[in-house]
Amino acid sequence: MVVMRTSVDPAAYAATFDDRIGEMVREAARRSPAFAARLAEAGIDPSSVATGDLDRLPIQSKDDVLALQHATPPFGGLLADDAQPRRIFQSPGPLYEPELTAGDGWRWAPALSAAGFTAADRVLITFGFHLSPAGAMFEAACAEIGAAVLPAGVGAKDLQVAACRDLQISAYIGTPSYLNALLEAADQEGVELGIERAFVTAEPLPPSLRDALQARVPVVRAGYGTAETGHLGHECDEVDGWHVPEDALVQICDITTEVARSDDGEGQLVVTLFETGYPIVRFGTGDLSAWHDRPCPCGAATPRLRGWMGRVGDAVKVRGMFLHPRQVSQVLAGIEGVAAYRVVVERADHRDQLRVELVAGDAPADLTDRVATAVQDGLRFRAEVRLVDALPDDGPVLVDARTWD
């Protein structure tokens, strides 16, 4: 059920979910042992819950869900006994994510429609279709609006350029940096891609990159979501912030108190969905944002987020995937000959690049090659590996040196 709203005030928007929140919490507590235990630990009676009561429930992070899954594999006690997953995805962690709802269950179709996608489009989707859910999410959204899909994933840009030409691909879905790389590949081949609209997400879209893309693609719109929650925000034609969806409760919560805020102050993006077979309630995305301080001229009925404003904690997003210091250590700490290490994330020509810096002990001659292979296998990233004389004794193992000009 979609509830139409008449206010862009975040507090009023949240209050319209009261009836659905109560119904969802009661049913989810009945079906999901881990969710029932979480409510009990917070002293919340599921028989009488409104949206405001959610502030009493501690925010659940991705690391919290990982801990549950490690303790009670595979789904941490969150999946209801009577729930039958259609598909199961694996995100970095590894975190296992069941898909329960058929059709546009990740709710991206409205975002694509706002970007001008129609049933007449042929869409190149360059998100992955293996393990992680991004490709499947957007394929389902395109099916909802009736658009044909070329499920490309990343890589083999020459084949993708040829397909865009031969199939008259009119629309693109993927990261903005990969669209830029695809346009560069087309230039090298002497091919005009002919893409008329693009929906980009999973990494920031700085003004310089947007300008470069829009010089070649007439409509470029950005959106925001996560692998766990799907669509959480998208741009309209005003291109000034992300409209939150009608069918998910998106909140900005104070980093210290975890209380939802309705002013324009910065906080963590926190999400509650309405699937009771695998409850996602007060899920902390780890991303920072804030509410826009004025209504949108487009007349949309939901509030706007001001965009991505950074991360809570130590994880960083690289090429659309989260990378955590813990993952770096798991891959590098046990390699023979590595005395110290760190991974530096940089950005050049609108592309994320990884550099692994190593202090070698009694190192075999092929150390850099072995580390490069381990990083590609364990972290899913290609990286330059460089030997250095020393690293700071107390420095972080993951350094984000990117700028977003």
C-alpha cells in the first residue's frame, strides 16, 4: 500500500507511517525471533508502537547484522521460519541478504520514472549480476516500467560499446565513473553511444563529473540506496537533493543520541522497511545526510535529502562497494613477508584507484604479485602494490585520500 502525503515536513512525513509501523512491528515480532529479542532488549512492547517509539530502539548497523549472522547462520534469526527467499545475495562482509518480494521489491521503478525512463527504452545495466544484488534490483525496476535490459555488468567495454551501437541502447544504469569510462571507450572506437538518459548511483557525483557526463548524455540523474534496503532517494528535474520514497521510512538520526531529527542538521541515514519476513527496522546505512530546508518546486509529496555528506565510522565506499579496515586486515595480515601495510584510496580522472603500500620483511621476490592477487581475490579490487621503507606505527590501515571536486 502506498500512502500519499501532502507535506514535505520530515516530522509530518514520518507520522504518516504510524499505522503501518505498528502493524509491521507486531507482525515482524511474531515471525522473527531475532527481531522480537531486539524489541525486548530495548523494553518495547510490540503491541503498541508508533513511529516515535522507534527512537527507543538502538540503530542496527551492518556490522550488527553480520554479528547476528555469524552467531546464528545464515540469517541471524531475522528470517521468519515461513519465509521463502526467491534469491539470496552476498554483499561484502560477507552479508547474506534474502530477497522475498517478487516484482520491483527494491522499489527503484519510481526513481527511474523520475529520470525519464519509459517502456520504450533499452537499458544498459552495468552493475554486477553475480553475488551482490545491484544488477538484479535495477533489472526488476526496468521490468516494472516495461523497459528492455542488457545485463552487462562491468568489464568488456569494447563489447558494451558495440552493443550500445547495434541495439540502439537509449539509457544507462550504473556508477557515474563507469559511464565516463564507457564514453571514453566509445571515443576510442569512434562510436557515438547514443545514450539519452542515465541513472547513476553507488558513488558520489561531483559537479565536474556531472558536467562532463551531461555534455554527452542529455539527462543524468542520481539516486541513493543500499544493498540491504534498495531505493532510498532520487533526484527530480530540479537536480537539488534526493526525494525519499513513498514506501519506506527514511530518517536522519542524531549521531550521538540516535533520535530522529526533523531540522536541517546532519545525521545518519536510518531506514525502516515493511517486509515482516526479514525485518529491516532502524537500519543504519552508515551514510551521513541532512534534510533539505525548503519544499521542492517539482511538487513531490516527500521531503528531500541534501545528498551524501560522508560516512559514520571507518568504512569507505570504493567503486560502489564498501571497504572496511577489517577486510583489509583479513586479506593482508597473514601474507608471508608483509611486515606492515596500508591501503590508500585515491581518485584520478573520476575513477577510484587503490594503492597497497607494504613494508617488507624477509620478502620473497614475488611478494607484490602475490599481494595484488590476494587483494583482487579477497577484496574484489585491482590495486597497485608498492614497497615502501616505513609506515606510521599507529596509522590506519585504510586511508581515503580522495577529493570530490
